[in-house]
Amino acid sequence: MDSRGGVRIGVDIGGTFTDIVLAREDGSLLVSKVSSTPEDPGRAVVTGLAALLDHAGVAPREVVEIVHGATVASNTILQKKGARTGLITTRGFRDILEIGRIRTPDLYDLTWDKPVPLVERRYRLEVDERIGADGAIVRPLDTAGLLGAAERLVTMGVDAIALCFINSYRNPAHERQAEGLLRERYPDLPLCCSYRILPEIKEYERTSTTVVNAYLLPVMRRYLGNLTAGLTRLGIEELRTAAEVDAKLRDQKGTALVVVNSVCGCAARNARPAIATALEHAVKPDHSYTVFAGQDADATRQARGYFTGYAPSSPQIAMFKDGKIVLMLERYQIEGRSADAIAADLVVAFDRHCQEGAGV
């Protein structure tokens, strides 16, 4: 919570209604419910907030904090309204999204159909390269093939590209090389690389999570951009989001916004203070660490079967350095525990890592 005095706003954007709560410094509350605007969810927030501020006799400059939660990401997947996404992967792994895992929402439901992949097969292209399970380069990256695949996807009209090479969690050299080439050739095209989004073992989970991120990225950027612009026009320049799309989850260059975690809403709300604590403790001079909070997408009960097919990673908090896992908390270590307890575990684990002399 912001320590400054002033008015604070809470917003919950639903499919039918958008609820807005205004909290004064003395603790008194005003509540407003307005119709949501699915075509531009932020518009209902701006117009509803303007009316509520006017009714309360509060000037926009008195607002010191806005916290909002939204179902934009999950609804985008459910309605299949995300960006037209292309996937570039290692030769031989084009169909990993369809092969997936032998998991179903209900073990005995014989009528369940596996969801159609978010990336159609014609938008999934392969390039020659290979990183071994030990991180060794087996075959160098075919840069001409990479640029040719990207050109083909751009010609077909993709809005974003997901890049996922086999074993890149172990050695991201080829993904980094490909990322540099593609950003140079197509600087305005959203690009999501698996070594930045989810650098961990299991090819299907890593690929599908990166694809979901690319699928959502243009939508979330547009939504947050419109919302921020609308609030700025209203006279409010500060925006905090309850979804996992803030600056702490950007990559080092601030170019690959991680939005996949917003699929699950507030399923891992306890992770956020833990992440902040761990980051404050872990970021030291001349060292770069990234903390990632993952969630299980079937936390959204009404879409359990649908999201299972896209398999964003299971609940965990992990800390990475140079694309490699430094420490990780599994699902059983997170669920049902307070943020303070999670943060304490992260700090202890990081201290142990430092004591072992792992590059610190």
C-alpha cells in the first residue's frame, strides 16, 4: 500500500459489470458499478471513475493509487480473440502443441476434446539447429532458414512470433542469436522467446507457455496502453495493476513483457510481495537475476478443461541468472502459505545459493 495520503481506487473489471471502489484517507468508501465495455475494457474504467470522482467531489490529482484486476487475458483465450501468432521452433518439433501431454481435466470423461492449438499448423515453422540435453551445441543455427521462416510468417500476416528451441532452457545461445536477428529485421513485431518467458525443462510446457504469452501480448499492450492513456487524460498518471504485467516481470531490456501470468487472475496473489522481497534481496551489483511467478491455469475453474490444453506452467516461483535456475519453490511450497513465509523461503534459498559460491 502506498504510504502517501490521498484517495485510492480499486477496480474489478468483469465481463458484465465493472466495479469501482473509492477509498478516502479517513477510510470511508464509495462504490460504483457500471456496464463493462468488452471491446475496450479500459473505457468503462475511465468513464466510471470520472463519474465517481465527480460524485465524490474529488479532483483526479488527489488519486495516489489505482489497483485493478481484469479477466482480459483469460477472456481473450476463451474467446479465441488473441493475436495471430507464429511459432518458430527446432526442426522436428513443429507439432509439439498438438502432441502435448496425456492429461485431461477429468480422467473418466471420454467425450473431452483436446483444445485446438492457439497457433494453426501453417503458422508453425521449423529451422535447423540443435542444443543437446547437456547444453552443448549439436547443430549450429541456420540463420538463413530462420530469417526465411520469419519472412514467411510476416508475409502470412502474423501479429506476434513465439520462438522456442529444444533445450534452450539449458543453453539459450541459439534463441538469443535468433532473437537478435529477428529484432533487427522486424523491430516492431512482438517477439517472445522461451528462454525469457519460461526457461525450464519440459518442451511442451515451455512452448505452450511462450505461445500463450505471444498470443496475449499485443492484446494486453493495447489494453494497458488505452487504459493508461485514458487515465492520463482524466488527470491521473499513476497506474498499478493486480495482474502480473508490471515492470518487475519485464526482461532486462524491457522489450518482452511477460503477460502469461495474468491468465489466472489473482491465483498467486501471495507471490507478489514475495517476489518484491526476493528481488530487493537478490539484485546485487554486477549481477542480473530474474524472478518468475508461475501459476496453474486451471485455477480458473470455469475454463479448467480449456486451459489444461494450453498448459501454462504449474504454480511455482523461480529465480534465474543468465537463463539458468538458481532456486525454485514448487506448488506445495506456495499454496496456502503467507507471503511472508514464501519470501522467507526465497531469501534462505538464495543465501544458500550465495554461500555455495554459485557466481555471487
